[in-house]
Amino acid sequence: QVQLVESGGGEVQPGGSLRLSCAASISIFSVYAMGWYRQAPGTQRELVAEVTTGGSTNYAYSVKGRFTITSDNAKNTVYLQMNSLRPEDTAVYYCYVEKNFARFWGQGTQVTVSS
């Protein structure tokens, strides 16, 4: 069983920044992909950003140029740097890991962008 622990969420004003962290209980060197989804109230969970074992990244169109996903294999951690935050970025952000065709999820961390 893979455990993921997220941190870094909170409340920020529009235009502000946050960095989310997701620490995995396994070596992320062996996973196929890691990334972040988000879900706002009344909406479906949507992909925000992901990085594959080959180093390829994929971003939702709405966050391109504002968010950056990185990983630290030594710390088994993936990060999501979020800049120029907007009210529409408000959601619960979930980290995931895909390994051996199975997907594991973190518990979620709330991000609120409000003035």
C-alpha cells in the first residue's frame, strides 16, 4: 500500500503563491507518474499537473504558465508551485501516484484563493 501525505495548502489572496508538497511512502523512482488533481465543490475532479517517470510534464490549460510541478527523488516528494493564484483555483488538491497500473491518492489539501 502506498501512502501519500500532502501539505502546503491554505488561504491566499488573488495573485499570491503557494507550494504544495506530497511525500510518498515508496521510492518515486519506481513509479510511472505522479501528479495533482483538484476538485471544487459541485465539480468533477480534474487533472492539474503530472510528471511521468521519463520526466515529461502535462498541465491543465488553465494553469499553464502559472503552476510548476517538480519532483525530488531523494525525498520521494513531488511539489506543485502555484503562482498568480486566482479565485477559480480554489479547490481541494489531491496528490496521486501511479505504479504498476494502480493509482493511489492522498487525503487532499484545501487551497482557498480569496480577497
